[in-house]
Amino acid sequence: MRAYILLFGVLFGQNDILIGVSTITTLLVLLERESSNHPVQDTVKFAKCFLFA
């Protein structure tokens, strides 16, 4: 996780590290959910979460 955040900071600048932290946190939370019951619907929800959050 730390490597991802550091790499994000190198690629997008130190001012955008908070976006990297929130992205990795969101991904880790969403990985714990069972999303195989409705894959298309859950993919749309994930996309909305990242695009409009």
C-alpha cells in the first residue's frame, strides 16, 4: 500500500497524494464485498464511485 501511494505521488505530484490514499482505501474496502451476484450492476456502482466521488 505504501509503495502504491509513493508511486502515485511520483506520477501525479505530492499535492495529489490524498487522492491516491482515498483510491487505495476504497479499493481495499470494495474487495471485501461479495460482488459476483450482480457483476454488471456492481461494476456500474464502482465506476460511479470513482467518477463522481
